[in-house]
Amino acid sequence: MADLTQLVAQAANIMALGMIIVFCFLTFLILCVNVMSKVISQYFPDAPVPVKSKPAPPSTATSPVVLAAVAAAVQQHRNQAKA
């Protein structure tokens, strides 16, 4: 039974050591990426993005030709309805 307890304790120690090593490596990796990002942005700054002008809103006025065509169509419909 004591042998089993020692094995479980040793396994817990190895697991804790592995978790600490992974945590340290990931922390180091994050620090390296942040430093590299700052160094790269210092030597290679982003190009300014040109501001796109907004297109002119479409005209809400209706063309006189379209108005005349609609008026003629309405008149023709009314004449056909009376007959």
C-alpha cells in the first residue's frame, strides 16, 4: 500500500512539474509575441488607410418622362375601365 502511495505522489509531482513547465513556456511565448509585435510595428508602421468619400445619395426627383408615362398609363387604364 505504501508503494502505491509513493507512486501516486510521484505522479502528482510529475504532473505538477509538467503543468508548471507548460505555463512558463506559454507565458514566455506570449511575452515574445508581444515584444515582436512592438518591434515590428516600430520599424514597419501600418500605412494610413485612405478615407473613402461617401457616394452622393440617389436623386429622389422623378424624371418628367417617367411622370408622363405613368400619367398616360393611368389615363389609359381609366378609359378602359369605363368602356
